[in-house]
Amino acid sequence: MPRQIPEIRRASARVLVAVSVLLLGLGALAPNGSAGNVGCGTISFSFDGTRLLNDGISDSAGPFGIDLPGGTYDVMMRSADHHSEQDDQTGQEAERWWFSLDSGYRSAPTDDLPDDRDANATTLLAQSVPESRSISVHHFREGGVNSINPVCVGFTPSPGERPDPQDPGDPADDPERAPGGPDGGGPDDDQSTSVVLTSGVPT
């Protein structure tokens, strides 16, 4: 029996190593992983794999954990559905959704996704948004099933909220430094942050 103890220990060590590798792999797939700019704004959250249906079951998803500072933002909401892959795609006039934050903010709904398009975007200007730690997405809940995929929500500081890094004054006072100008930060600058929320299974 004593001769078997080293073998048992070596086998146990191999099992522990295998389990550790597996856990590390699962950690890499965890939600809220950072990704490249998904095209919604300076601070962008995408909802990978989320599909909303007006069926009373899959009409909302979340909450998802986020880290959003309070501020005045232009908010972009992107929608998608595979209309071009469906020959009979007509009559869905309420492919719309909205989102809510744990801070109490509720967005207006998106525009309907036209039957002849696979994607569109809705922008809400100068929204006062409190500091928030979670976001949920909701179907507009009107008409038939009207399936829709919320692609992402982006928050870009509104004009006048983006100070020039070389001058503490209001950048809107100088057209050469206005937001979106040569020195003004925008959705494509180096300070952009985007997060993919991969646990977006409608609940």
C-alpha cells in the first residue's frame, strides 16, 4: 500500500491541473468581457445572442451588470433581424424595444425595423442618465410576435459635455475644438469602451 501513495498523489495532481485548465477556459467565456468597438457609442454595451419576442415569455432580458458614469449622453440603440432571409417578411410593424437602467432611467422605444431592412439605429439626443450599474432590455410589446434582436446600446457624451483635453473651458465655444472636430472626442477616439454582455438569454 505505501508504494501506491506516490502514484495516487501524482494522479491527484494531474486531476487538479486538468480542472484548473478547464476553469481558466470557462473564465475566458464569462459574460461582460471587453471587446472591440461595436459601433454604438463612446461607452457601448452589446447583447450577444439576445432575441426579444412579444410572446409574454421572451419579451425581456437582463439585468446585465454594467459600469456607466452619470452624465448627459446621446444614446444610440441598434436593432437587427434577418428580413432578407425570409421571403414572406411583411406586416411586422412593431419590431421595437427599449431599455431600462437600475438608476431609474427608461429609454424611449426604438423605431420599427422596416420589412426591407436587416438593421437600423435609433438615436436619443441629450439624455440625462444617472450613474448606473445594470441594464435590461424590453420588447415594445405591441402587435404580433415581432421578433427583434437588440444589438447594442451606446452612450456618447452630448456636445458641451466633452471638454477639450488641452483646455478646461467649454469646447463648444471654439468651433476648432468643438466635439467631433479636430480635438473633440467622439465614439471612435481612444477613450471608447465597449462591453459584450454574452448572457443575453431572454427571460
